[in-house]
Amino acid sequence: MQLSRQLQRRAETLLPGGVDSPVRAFRAVGGEPPFVVRAEGAYLWDADGNRYLDYFGSWGPMILGHAAPQVVKAVQEAAARGVSFGASTPTEADLAEMVRQAFPSIEMLRFVSSGTEATMSAIRLARAFTHRKFFIKFEGCYHGHSDALLVKAGSGVATLGIPGSAGVPEETIQHTLALPFNDIAAVEEAFTRYNAKIACIIVEPVVGNAGCIPPKPGYLQALRAITAREGTVLIFDEVMTGFRLALGGAQELFGIQPDMTCLGKILGGGLPCGAFGGRAEIMRLLAPLGPVYQAGTLSGNPLAMAAGIATVGTLVEQRDTVYPQLEKVSAAVAEGMATIAGDAGVAVTTNRVGSMFTWFFTGDPVTDYDSASRSNTKQFAAFHRAMLDRGVWLPPSQFEAAFLGAAHGEEEIRATLAAAKDALAAAKSA
């Protein structure tokens, strides 16, 4: 780790904390963050030549594995034609058609450069459509770092123990209603109190930013029924779950059609890309058709479109094999660890939906942010360091979901569970 350590020290003189995203600093788990120099398949290599089995996959996009040949080729060919034009290209409509086929609820969409842009734009549009100001989000759900959405936002905010964010005026969040996830009574109470004032509900249909937390049976259906009754826009933030839990994301898996959907991560095949879309009558309020302004110089960037088309196209072609394989491997890893933890006498609750999962170091069920926050973070940190020492790189936070991809197989299952068996001893003594 000598070279990684030197690179970290250099970065700290140039970048706050030496990072461009806080969770990369390993503050929640301790130890030295490796500096990655290349990746292939299910593995990462650091500057010191160490190889790691990757369980965060660039935080979700790498469903086909790192440096998937078809994605690399598509990006190289696109780059040779020009990396950016600031004008429309055919590939934007090509990828948009693929999205619309996978997500029937999306009649029209617009590409942006990040999930943060997608969620903030979707809420602006919902407010314009309903002529209302208030919106509901859920504790532990992270929808990007725009001001109004950083209330009880989970993810890196929870990892660093920050309740919200400095620099966000109270006036900015006065219309944000943060409710507990999986609690329909709280939602009904909010609608009673703020009658005809709530523009939208935005929700991660499967929470990934407080760790993986699935919806209770009937929860999403209840949100759909309430919003339909109240004339409120239902927004699914599928930046993580889109194309991952199924080709059509969580809404396909659970059989729910939201009014609007936010996408990212897998959508761009690992390049900066996001999108928001939904019912045409809502989307037509966007400029140049309507009064809601939104713009982005690099939106629909040809490199991101190429990577997205290659990634989503592969998932379309191989959906009958990719998703069953992801389910099989994910179940073997997540549930295998649960068994090992039980044998070792370490309290671990395993939450998993498809190929995203979290091992919470608690013996209690985890159904919302409050129950997730009662996890033993010291044990998780010790476990994370021990796993990294054994060549397995987990998300460096108890409050982040783990991801795997099509490149993970039987060999990776065996290596992960063997490492976990040893690492649990370190966690037990923490």
C-alpha cells in the first residue's frame, strides 16, 4: 500500500480529504484507501499491484463487469468520431428508445449527466405540473446532493454522521417532508396535514443508500394508490435499481407504474449519465415545449450514449441468462455469509433484492433508516478492513449497498466466503 499511501497524501494537498466523493476516503471504516489504476471483470488493481474482488462496481454501473469488451469498443469508436458536439446526435434517440421499451411508464425522457440532476429536475417538473410546493422523501434515501434533498439523506451523509448539510438554508428545505420508509401511516398523516399541497413523493423503491432495504409487501402499491387518489406525482428514483433488479428495474419487479422515473449508473455503462422521464403530459412541460427550464451542456454526451447503448443492449439480448445468473450468485454470496456469521456467533442481518445486498451488523430486522442506524458500525469497520486485507473490497460504509455483476461466478463466491469466514473473527473482537 506504499504507493497508494503516497498518492493519497498528494491528493490531500489538492482535493478536500484527498477525494472527489466523501465515502472514498474510508473515514467510516479506517485504514488506507487503495488507489485504483485498472479494472477488469470482477476485479480491481491498485497502484501497488494488489488485486481486489470488487463488490461495489463503481457504486452500481458495472453490471457487465469492468472493461466489458463491447462497452470499451463502443466508447473507443464514439471517441474517434468526436467526444462532444453540443448538438443533437442520433444515439440519444437510440438509447431513449431502449429505455422506453424497458420502462413502459416512461413515455418521454430527457438525458442529463448525473442522478442528482435527474432527481432535482423531476421534482421541479412535478411541482410545475401540480402547482404545489411540498414533496415527500424518505429517511435514509439519497437522491443526490441538491439542497432540498439532503434532509436525512443516508449514503455518505449517514456514513459521516452528518444530519443534513451545512450551507443549506432552512428556507430551502421548508417544503421537504422527510418520513420513515416502509411506514404508510406516516404518509397518510402527511397528506391529512398538508391537504392538496404535496406535489410529489420521491422514493428509492429499494433503498440502497442506507444499505439495502426492501419495501414491505404492499408498501409501494400503497404509495401508488395514495398518490393517484391525491393527484400527487409518484417518482421512482431508480438510479441504482434501474436495469439491475430487472431489465425494467424495480417497477418491473414489483409491478408498479410510477408517474416519473429517474435513471443513472447502468444507463451510462459507467460514464456520467442520468435521465428523468415519465408521462408525456408531464414531460411536455419542459422547455422548449413548456415553461419548465432545464439544460445541460454535456447532456446526451456521445460517449455516454455509446456506453449506455452497449450496456443496455447487452442486457436486452442476454436478459434470460444475465438476470438468473445474477440472482444465483447474489443469493449464494449473501446467504452464504449469513450462515457463516451465524456459525461464528456474530449478529448479522442480511438484506438482499436481486444483485444488491447489505450485511447489517445487527441481530434485528432492518426495515428503515432508524433500524439500519442501530447496526454495530465498529464491527462492520473491522470486518471491512479484514476483508480488504484478504482481497475482497466491500463498500466502505455500513450504509451502502453492495453490488455484483455478470463477471462474478463460482470462483468469486468461494473466495468471498472463505475471506468472510476469517474476517468475521476480527469483527467479533471489535
